Amino acid sequence: MAGPPEQAPAPGLRYAFGSVLSFFILLLIGVFAFSIRLFSVIKYESVIHEFDPYFNYRVTQFLTKNGIYDFWNWFDDRTWYPLGRVIGGTVYPGLTLTAGTIWWLLNSLNIPLSVETVCVFTAPIFSAFAAWATYLLTKEVKGAGAGLTAAALLAMVPSYISRSVAGSYDNEAVAIFALIFTFYLYIKTLNTGSLFYATLNAIAYFYMVCSWGGYTFIINLIPMHALLCIVTGRYSSRLYVAYAPLVVLGTLLAALVPVVGFNAVMTSEHFASFLVFIIIHVVALVDYIKGSLSPKMFKVAVTLVVSVGLAVCFAVVAVLVALVASSPTMGWSGRSLSLLDPTYASKYIPIIASVSEHQPPTWPSYFMDINVLAFLVPAGIIACFLPLSDASSFVVLYIVTSVYFSGVMVRLMLVLAPAACIMSGIALSEAFDVFTRSIKFQLPGLSGNSEVNAGDGSSSTVVAQNDAAKTDKREDTLKDRPSRKNKKKEKEKEHVEKAPVKSKVKRLLVLPLEASVVALLLIVLLGAFYVVHCVWAAAEAYSAPSIVLTSHSHDGLHVFDDFREAYAWLSHNTDVDDKVASWWDYGYQTTAMANRTVIVDNNTWNNTHIATVGTAMSSPEKAAWEIFNSLDVKYVLVVFGGLVGYPSDDINKFLWMVRIGGGVFPHIKEPDYLRDGQYRIDSQATPTMLNCLMYKLSYYRFVETDGKAFDRVRRTEIGKKYFKLTHFDEVFTTHHWMVRIYKLRPPKNRIRGKTKKPKSKGSSTTSSKRGGTRKKNPWH
Amino acid sequence: MAPSSTAATAQTSSMDPIFHILKIVPYSFLTPPRLRLKLPSFSLPSPMTVFALILLTYFMVVSGIVYDVIVEPPGIGSTQDPVTGSVRPVVFLPGRVNGQYIIEGLSSGFMFVLGGVGIILMDLALEKNRAKTVKVFSIH
């Protein structure tokens, strides 16, 4: 983009043309990022997907109806019955406040969009913003060309699409934009040293804290980078301005968010920032004093400071160790600890281990999610090393840490995606640079201009000494370049003859012409494959709303809308105050769509409550009825996929019910349900399994469907086919038998057989005699 | 954390407070032993070393090593040929995206790194300070 300063209007025109072109390219990138995420709206409808977004949608509905003060103080009693949940203090408000603001803005302009529409389309809009933020960030690191490439790559990277498709109304949709924007402002402050950008950086960090729990990544990465800069001798006043205000302002702002509160100064996740804060102040002080003291005085001063510093350090470390050692997880939260030690979750917290997003990824996950970028990342890393600047060292650190974290948890591939796009954008831009330069300076028509243009900062080198030897070497290298065709050799000989005549002083670093043309075409082909894969992934793999399922059969498209059917039945046929028990996966959807109180939901904050429900599902009917009755449950909801072959049903999740229940209630023992180490429901199943509530509620009357009770998911006939339910009544089964709802039978009025009290045999006759003369204690 | 000077200049100007304390407490009346110790000097690794480490980490992570450590799949799968009864190896885990065998993961990680290194070699071929043979090798 740097034009030669020879003629005044030409560079101005080139600049103008360049900026208009890049503006239009950015606009197109934004439109593309928005439209590639609309596949699910086109294929299905404008509906909210999955499970978590339903909770966010319900919270946004509450916000738009009741206003922000009621939202902060909201105590939700429709979930985690009878415990309830403090919404104001346990929800990251960024997403809901953003969508609420957009809705309020549009409605005040008299554009009557419903809350659902705004929620569905928030993610694509913010992904366009994220692509623009990537452009800004990469432009700070390497230049505008790399910026445009990186933005184009981020607009379509499948990993980001999977979490920000239209309808996926989840925290990451907004948080990734906040992440990239915060990093951009940090790099901008680092490059310019301006306090204005430092303040903006703190405000962007505040937005990130509001939006996602992943903000701890920022507050650990930036201190690591500051430490790296100090250690490699790159300390400067710009680094101080970039780092110190962020820590102070950022921590204060982070403490304002109710979810974080005092965690911002008390949990181990934030200690790195304070430690580096102290270190950077020490370094700044040393730097300042060094300039104003003589060397001997400086050494005396340093000795004094070091001795005082050691004493203070011991005190602080003692306090820290006491604070940290007093908590069993050393101050880290369970999720953060499972990142640092991947085996931690499976040993101690089975709930975290059971979520499929928390499994470690395999290599197909990498190829699926970042595709071609996986090849380009190492090349980008090298391009960042030549030359190494503050900004490029930051990006290298970002990619290394995000690669490690993505290796631990599939869900964090999302944090790897922007880093991979930046690196690949840099690599592609450099590669394009090299190839187009090779072509430009070797095209026959243009070689006349090549000498003039060669002096203006392109890849030629000015050789001061020993020109003859150098040109000889260059001739040798030109000749040695692989030229299997005679034509190439002749062309090179032409260059060799022409070149010593024209530019004895300058030497061009170029590749052979044919090689560069072929390589350029191959890189464009690589980009084409990437685009094809991304569009395929967006259309086929990541656009499923999970609330509606489809399958293609020989007679067309079958749509399975059973979930919404069941929730609608619940909302129309039960009382408003009835409690519904189901496995925690369906809690958010039940509260949002059926508007009924649930016992456990996807927040999974109370392990004992979930274990209670899990125990109830694994116990025989009577015990389960007792547990559910004690929780005031009226209806039990079970998801069953055996008739249609839906693999994510409750029988497949049963092992987690047993494990989590068994973790809290020791009378549930997993080996009771296993035959040969496997959970089986066929004739080889254990009697405990055949008697448990989950089995009975899933397979009640299943034999009436095809006479043989063949379960399509487990691919076998079930063990116990004919049985009656003693404590539950079936009230609803959806069209494809996917959701089954049962009602608890009320307790009997009369109890047959012996009563509970053992001494009633003798005392019943005596008490009836003396009934009139003695007052009966009502509590006995 | 505390930059202390080497033993040679320790006598006159040390920045280490513990050295000063030691000078007074036992060694004002005891003679210090003659040692030929040298403090280890701390120098930053060269960029190429750092890059090699990064590339190694990238290779390990992209091969799915964390999955291998936690789930412990077999190194390579095997099927039995129904006709002859011989056991044939199966390289790719069929049917799932979220599973792999160990060797499958390592070879795919190697392919990823190979692609990146190829582009790096192209760039290295342009550098003027390399020997002729290395450049030829890189272009080839």
C-alpha cells in the first residue's frame, strides 16, 4: 500500500482507491458474516436453538417487560424448586442487556420487532462486528492487507459459526466480539501509548466481563504478555500505559458486575494480574532511578530496595498461601481447574465431565472447525517472528495459550478461532505478497519498471560491498533454481543477462515466475476449498436448532416437532403452579416454553439437587414416588428415542443419573445396573435396571407400537415388555413417542395392612375405651 | 527476581542484601572458602528455539494428545476379516467425529504441521544469508 513518493497525485489516488476498496471489502465481509449464519432460519424457522439460549431468551423477556431495576433484583422461583435462583447475581448480563437495548432502540424508533426476532438475530450482527474487530486488530499487528484477510477468514470460520448461528442466543455470540475488541484496544494502546485508548480498553474489558465467564482468559493473557515484554527487554512507557490502567480500572469495573463481585480480587484467577502489576511497577521504578543515579549509588539503592522488597514479599506470599490453601481447590473454580488439569473433572466433578462440550477434541474436530487454518498457523507464527514487535509477540502468545486450552476442551476451540484467523491472515497475506512481487518483477512487460520500483521498500536488498561477488552468487542462485523445462532456463538466462546491466547494486529476492504463478493459483484454490467447507459446515452441520429434528426418508422430509408439542401440552393442560421433574437438560426449555416450575435445570449449580432427581430416576417406583412427592412434583417428563432412533434420549443419559446420584446417595451403586460393564435394557439387563423408574417410564406400553418392542437406538428388544405402573399415570405421549409425560398418583386415603406404629395392636382398644376421658396429644 | 552480581565483583558492590548479611555474621571472623563457582548466566533462548518449541506444542495438541491421555484409545484399531479370519488393522475410527486412535491423531497432526512448514520453507528460500545448497533444497 506504500506508494512511491515520486509524483504527488499518483500516491494520493492510490491511497484513496485503496481505502475505498478496503471499505467496500469490509462491508462485504460484514454482509457475508451475517448471511452465512442464516441457514437455519431459511431451513427451519426463526426459532431459538438448543437449551441455554432459552434461558437467556426468558431473561430477556423479563427484562423487556419489567425494566432493568426489577431485572437486577429478580429472584426466580420457577426453577430449582424449592430453592429458587437469584437471577440478578448469577447471570452474566451482557448478552441480555445488549439484546434488550437493541429491542428498546428499535421499538423507540417505531420498528416493532418482537423480542424473539431480536434475540435470534443478535448473534449474526455481532459476528459481523467481530470480523471488523479482527480487521482492526490484525491491521495493528501486520498491516491492512493481513487485516482484510483475517477478517474474511473469521467471517466464515466454522468454529465461530457453530456458536453464533442465527438462533443461537448464547453468551459467546457477544463475547467473542468483546474479546477481539478488547485485544485490539490493548494493542492499539501498546502501539500508541495513548491514555485515551487505555480507558477505552478498560471499558471494553468491562463489557467482556459482563458477557462471559471466559473473561479470565483476558485478565491472564494480558499480564502474561506484559511479563513477556519485560523479560525480553521490551519494557517501555507504552507498556506501562497499556497495562496499569487496565488492571486498576478493569478490576474496579469487573467488581461492579454482580456475578463477579468480590471474586475479582479474591479468586486465584485474577492474582496473575496483581502480581504483574507489582512487577511492572518495580521495573518502572528501577528504570526511573537508574537514569538519575550514579552506578555506585544505584547499587546501594537496589540493595536497600531488594532487602525491603524481600521482606514485604514474604509477608504477601504468606498471606496468599494462607488464603489459597484454605480453599480445597486452591482458590480456583472447578471449571478453571479442569482446564489446567484435564483429568480433574472426571475424578471429582462428574457433572462437568458429562457435558459433551467439555471433552477433549480429536484431530477431526480441528479439521472440521478451523479447516485449512490449521496448516497456515505455523506459517503465521514465523511471519510474526520476522520482525518481532510488541504486537506480534502478543499474537504469538495468544495463539499458543489458546491452542493449549482448545486441546483440553472442545468448547474452547471458539477462543482458538480468532487467533487462528489472525495467524492465517498474516501468513496468507505474506504469501500473496511474495508471489505477486515475484510475478510483478519478472513479467516481461514490467521489467522495465522493475528497477525504478525496486528501490522503494519492496523486497530488494541494497548490497554495499563486493558487488561483483554478490552478482555472481545471484547468477548462480538464479541458475540453480529448479528449472526442469528449457524455457525456464532461457528466461532466467535473460534475466541474468539483463539484470547485471540494469541493477548491479540492487538484488531482487524473488521466486521463479512459473512457480509463483502456480503457487498463487494453488493458494487461491486452498481458499476456495476453505470457503466451500465453511459454507457446507454452516448449512449442514451447525444449523440444527435441536428443538426441531428432521430426517430424510424415501418419501420426503420428516419433521419431528415433539419437544414443542410436549411443552405446549404442558402449558395448556396443567395448572400454573404445577411442578415438573425431568433430567436437567430440559429445564431451561420447560421453564421458557411450557412456563412451569422445574426442579433442576441446565445451570447445574446444585449437585445434590441433581443427584436427588438422578436417584429418583434410578430407584424403583415406590421410592421414586416418595422422593418426587417430597419435592411437590406433579409431573415427570421423560425423553425417549427408541421409536424413531433419536440417540440423545434419557436412557442413553442414564449412566450420568446413576453416577451423579451415586455420588451423593451411596445406596445407588453403579454395578447394580451393569451387565458385563455395560448398561443394557434387553433380556440380559439386571433386575435393578428393569425395575428402575427410568426404564419403566420410557418403555411403558412400548410393546403396543410394533408388537416386539424393538428399541431402535439400542438396536435390541427390551427385557421387560408387559408391566403396569403402580404410582404413576401416563398423561401424554407425543406423536413420535419422543417425550412422555407422567403424573404422580395422589397418595391413597386408606392404607391396607399393618400401620406404621408397632404398639398400635395393644393400645388401639385401650385408647378407644378411654377416648372420651383423656385429651389426645395431636402430635403423637 | 533479585539481580545479584558475580563473585568477582562481589567484594565492593553487591546488590544482594543476603550477601551483605553473610559478610558480617559468620564471615567477618571466619575466612570464606575459596570456591570456583560461577553464577549461571541467564540468557533468553534464540527465536528459532522458541519457534521450535511452539511448533512442537502445536503438533502435540492438534494430534489430540489430551484426548489420548484421558480416553486412552488403542493405538490402532483392528477388524477381523469375516472370510479368512485374519486380523486387519483399521487406521481411522469409523463413524464418529469426536473419537480417534492414537496413531491416526499423530499422523494427522504431522500432516497439519507439514503444510505449515512447507510455506515456511518457501519463505526461507528467499533469505539471502542461507547457503546455496539449503536454498536449492528449500525450493525443491
